[in-house]
Amino acid sequence: MSTALKAAEAPAGDLAWAKQQIDEQGFVVIPDVLSADAVAALRERVESQAAAERALGYTSDAGPEGPNQRVFMLVNKGRVFTDLVTHPVALEMAGHLLGSAFLLSQFSANIARFGGVEQGLHCDDWWVPRPIRKDEPFTRVGDLKRYVDRPETTVTKGEVLAPPCVINVAWMVTDFTIENGGTRLAPGSHLSGRTPDGSVPHRTPTVAGEGRAGSVLVFDGRTWHGTGRNLTRDPRIALLLTFCGPQFRSQENFFVGLDPKVYAAASDQFRELLGFKTWMGYGRTEIATAAGSVTPQEGSYPLLALKT
């Protein structure tokens, strides 16, 4: 199946409609959220950073996705990126699925290039223990893995589901099309409660997330998805914000990797999203009920940013 997401037809700014789509389908495209100037600035900055990291050997064309490139820890790599973390559209959509409190789990760029391979379908909440009935076998929480021994290829509605714990907000720095590797998604799969078959080519029908540069693709972390194959000569660039519930461990370790200069310049809202505040007694240092920010210690952070 290779149709565009219906969400790409939504009027810009209609977040009520967008929330309904993510509840029903598991994903939505919100068009034209960023201006052309903002998109141009993001593209210049991410391509510059990606080129610098390739020159330093931070990536390899021999990886599982070929010449596709990931640029991690964008919170350290420029104000143009950090402003997106607290963008009102991103926060409102995250709050819709996750509630009043949530954390930034990771912020990275995904650059799909010509020659890259299609990514296997997967869920981004694979680490969430699945509900089980009495006497059913289960996987111990410390043994969970992204791909399971008996994956599913057919999307069917599950009888018992885990609630949403993860949401992805993918900013389109370039147009997303079927031809250039727009993210593949399985409609309704967020309500299956199952883990998808990760083989390539996909054995499950999917649609391509299509939209103009400046739009944003938002999807429930339970939704089966994967990067598409870019058949064009131009890169397809996404900036991927992942948010998770406040009780979960983030993918990127901001307590170790955050540049102290970024912390010093950050707003209270930004610091809270990175986990520098207690939640219900978790994240504390000494006093369980403390609600103040936690300041990182100088000298304990490797310098990851090549340019800030």
C-alpha cells in the first residue's frame, strides 16, 4: 500500500483534528508548522553538522542502513534545534498522549540518502512490558528486546493494551514523499498490543508519511513504523523528537552528555523536559519531595557538540 497519509490534507493549526487522527490511526501529519526561513536555517545547520561528523568518522556507509545517517544529541548542536524541543505544537501533541508531565527521550536527525535500505518495522515502546493474563508466559523486564521471536505481520486490534508511553514528533526539513523514503507506518497498529515483523521488505501493509517541508509527522510510539527507502538523489531529512513518560529512562543521557553551556542558557521548561527536576519523588538527589532543578556538575560532561 503506498498512499499518502490523510493527515497531510488537514488545515494547518487544526490540532483537534490532528489529535483525533493520532488516536484512531496512530499517526498524523500537521502541515506547514514551520516557515520557509526556519526550514532553510534548520537544513543548513543539520547538513553542516552531518558533514562534520562524517568527516570525523562518526558514521559509516557500512552500517545497517547503508549511507543513511543519524546525527544524535541535537540539544548540544545549536539553538536552531533546541527551540524545537519546546515548540507549542510538539508539546501540545505530546501532552495529548502522555499527560501533563513528560520527558524528552532523544532528539536526533535522520537523513535518508540514495542507496539506503528500508528499515524494518518496529515500535518505539518495545521496552514497555506487554500486559499478560494470569498464567501466560512473559519476558522478564531486563530481557526485553526490540524484535521478538514470534512477531506479527497482520494488524489486529488487541484485547489488552499498554497505554501510550512514547510519542514521536518528526520535523520535515525536506519534503517527505513515497519516492524519497517518507516514514512507513501501519495504520491502527498502535492498538494491536503486538510487536511487528521486522523483516525487509515489509510483510505488513504500510502507508508513506508524506508532507511538505515545514510540516510535522506525529506518531504514537506503539505504531509500527520504519524509515522508507530513498529512490531519489536528494536527501530526505527529518529531525526526530521523542518524548516519554516522566517515569522512564531517556534514550539519550542528558545528565552525562549535556553541554553545561547549553544547560546554563536553557529555560526552566527546557531543563524540566531533560529531566532536571524531580517527579513524584523520582529523580531526587537527597529529599524525596524536592521539586527544584538539579544542576549538572562542571567537568563531568564530554564535549559532543562540534558547533554550538
